[in-house]
Amino acid sequence: MFNSLVRKFNSIKLRNKMILSYVLVIVIPLIIVGLFLVEQYRQLALDSAIEQTENNVLRVKQRTAEVLSVAIDLSSRLSLDSRLEDIANRRYTNTMEVFQAYRDYDTIRNYLDFNSEVSRIKMYVDNPTLINNWELIPLDGKTRDSFWHQAAMKNRGTIGWFYFEDEARSWNSRLSMVRRVQFPEYLTAGALVIDINTNHLNASLNQEPFETYIMDNNDVIVASNVSSVIGKELSDTHLGQEVAMAGVGAHEISIGGKASKVFVEEFRPETSFNSLKFVSIFSIESIVAEANRISRFGMTIIAISFMIALGLIYVICTILANRLLMLNKQISKVSKGNLNTVVTVDGNDEIGLLSRQFNQMVTNVKDLMEEVQHSHEQKNQLELKQNEIKLKMLANQINPHFLYNALESIRMKAHLNGEKEIAQTVKLLGKLMRKNLEITGKFIMLKDEIEISRCYLEIQKFRHDERLDYELDIDPEAEQVHLPPLIIQPLVENAVIHGLERTSRGGKVAVKARVCQGNVHITVTDNGAGITPEKMKRIQAFLEDQDGDRIGLTNVQQRLQLTYGEQYGLEITSTPDQGTSIHFVIPTEVDHVQSVNCR
């Protein structure tokens, strides 16, 4: 069945096939995309409202914390107020003495004047000689048995938050902070009550776009932007028992027959033994109503666009089919091996892009073939250079045993005659010859190359009667790095011959190798005669001469570039009468040099 449909589809002409494909491809995706966008837009509006509600709750929480922190700070100050301790616990003999003490103590009144976040500060003390001035209040049995007083006296050192009646304000209920205050001088304790000015909290909540409530530990609403519910338990309001039972987090609850989002957040102020609860609510229907309206409008636009597209498909498919046929004709020529054919299809759409990419692919194939050919040429040049060195080294390997035996005989003769310096020099010469003859591969370790240079420098030091000094500063990490043989020794030889032998004062040659960011930085310096600018230009010309046959700098330059790439090579800096520095970089494991100063 499926194969039969495929065969029938393949038998349809290209133009009709594309028209059928466009119809099928447009209708289904438009329906799917339309439904997806409707749901996504609806979900986006809902997510935005959820995020806004969460931010609102956090903002209310922060503002509430700022208001409550004032009460906490005042309670801490009053708990350490020695004057308050003395006034609250002193036994008074007459009323005038009490009034005089109250008149002299104005700390609480000052706190109220400068802190609008609190509406009243009261200290309940078990001292019958006190007179109730709504600041210092003698403790009676009713207060002693109240739930908030018992909780405060039970939890020493912590703070509680309760919503209860304020006898000083016609028994209206207030959110109050209660705290046990210890009087160590009198070995007594009092209950400090600070009423919060909920006008600050309500003003903050009135700025919120959704219903928001602040409740105490008993689910009594202490502040809200719905004023009619303040003072009621949450379960007794229109929100119902399900909202009251909701835990901390986000919930979807039906309120009044409408699906709503409910966010519950708990807030426990510092050093408190109970907490407050924040609840924010919004109706899902009110949030997604606008999204649904826009979605319906969008679906209408999509339907109209689909009808217009049907009318344009035939014209577009005809043009497209003709261009595809033209592209196919040109590609057929290329497939027959004619890589010089250029596909010429105008336009900046996918077909035009395909034609240009195909042309680029043909160009890349040509470039790749040229690159492979160039790589082979470079490889052959490197092998020729290596073979050239091997041939010159082989020319020096005439009867090596005879040379070794002769040098050893000379060394022993010199040693027996007490010529230790000559014996040591002959030994170094033999070692240098042996090291050179041992080079058989394309690479040697850096430490072996340095050893060859050291032998050479010791021999030259003997020749120049101690006028030559040298320093080898090699990073131990660089010693195991491999490099082509006879790279450093020619540079050292160049420094001795051209830099130091032309000056009567002698000098110093320094070889330094450092590993830095995956590369080995090698520098050969001397403090000899230096190089004049004119001669430096000639040397740079020699280095750029790829056909040069010099064994010295040019050979080193060419072998570095053939081995590692054209971006590698020698950097020569020189100042006449001050010396010359030759620097080059080789990689340890990576393929290119980092642009970092590691000299």
C-alpha cells in the first residue's frame, strides 16, 4: 500500500508534485503551529502572571521585614535599658513618685515619635505599685493568662508575633511583637509588647495588583489590600478552607467556582519563635482572557493567509520548477567530470544558494587538490633538506673507529703528559663527533641538541683561551620535547663565529629554553659585535630565499618552516656593538604558536 502510494507520487510531474506537497505541508503545519502558538501564548501570559506574583510576594516580604525590623531593633534596645529596668521594678510609695518617674523617662515616647512603623510600646511588669500609663502596665491576672503573654514568657530570648486586642485602643486588635525582657538586677522579667502600625503594611499591599494577605501564626489576617477581611481567620473568608490548608508554594485551587493560582510564602523574622504567612491569589481566567482574544484573532489571520497562499502556490511552483530544471541541467555537466562548469542560477533563495554552494564545493575540491600537491612538495623539500644533512654527515663518517681511536690516543697522551685541559677538549671533540653520528631520525630530544651545543661551546672556549663564556638556561620541562636535529647548534656556531670572533674583548653566548602555553620558546643571544642594518637586510633576504643552499641560518629557517609550517621561523634582533638575539618557537603538542611573550 505504502509503496504503491510512493510510486504514484513519484510518477507525478514535478510542478504538480510541488503543488500537492505545498498544500499538504502548509495546511498541517499551520494548524499545528496555530494551536501551539495559542497554547504557548496562553501559557506565557500565565507564566508572566506567576512570575509577577512571586516577585510581588517577595517584595511584600521584604517590605514587611523592613517594618518588623524596626520593632525588633527597638525591643533589643529596651531590653538593655537599665533606666527602664529600674523604673519597672522600683517599689513606689505614692502616686507622685510614680508620676515623677514616668515624667523623667521619655525614651519610649521618643521611640514612637521617630519610628512611625510602630504605634505603641508597652511593658507589662509584675509590680502592683505601677500605674498604667499605656507604656508601663502592672500585670493583672487576665494578661498573665493570655496566650500571647504565656508564649512570650515561655520563650526566653526570642520574639513572637501575634494578632490580639489592644486595651489601649478600645480593644481593637493589632499585630504585635511580644518579647520576654529579663531584669538581671532585680531577678525579674517583664513582657514587652510593641504594636505594629499596620497602615504601613496595608499601604504596601495596596500597591499590589493581586489579592495579597499577611497572616499570623493562627491564620488570622493582619494586613491585606482587601480591607473587609482584616482581622478574620482565612478559613472564614471567601477564600475557603482549601486555601487556609494550602502549604508553602504554588497551588491551583478553585475559589468561587473559578480556577485560581494561590502562592503561599512563610516569613520568620530574625530571633522569632513563630512566623507570618503571605498569600497572593489571582484568577487564571482573568489572566488568560486577553491571551485567548489575541489567539482567536491570530487564528483568523492564519486562515486568511492560508487562503491567499493557495492562490499563489501555482505561480510560485511554476517558477521554482523551471529553476530546478535549469539547476539540474548544469549539475549534470559537472557530474560528468567537467569541473570548469559554473552553475548559473540567479536568486538569493535556497536554489540560488545551492548553486553558489555547489560552485564553492567545486572550487574547494580544486583548492584541496592544489593544497595536497603543495603539501607533497613541502614534504619532498623537507626530505631533501634532511637527506642533504645526512649526506654531509655521512661524508664525515669516514672510518669513524680510526678517528675515535686516534682522538682517544691523543687524549691519553695529553693526559699522561699532564695536559688535562687538552685531554678534556679532545674528549669533548670525540663526544661531539659521536653525537652527530648518532643522529639517524628526523627528530631528537631537546636535551641532546643542547648537549651537542654544550660540547661545541666548550671546544670554542678552549680555542679562545677563556675569552668565551656561555650559559645554558633550559627549562626541565622542555628537555623531552622533540625537534629536528642541528637546529640550535648552527645558531650557537653563528653567534661564536660572527658575533664574538670579530671582537677582541671576547663575550658570552646564552641559550635559553622555556615552556609556555604549549610551546617551547628558544633564544640564542650573544653580546658580540652585532649586525648592522644593511647586513640585517641581506640576512632577512637569505632567510626568505627558499632555494638557498646555506647550511647556517637559511637551512635552519627552511627546516623549521617545512616541519612546523610557514608561521614558524627565526626572529633576529641585533644592535651594533651590543650583540644579537635569535629567537624561535616550536610546539610541544599543539599545531600552532600562542601569541604570548614567554622569552
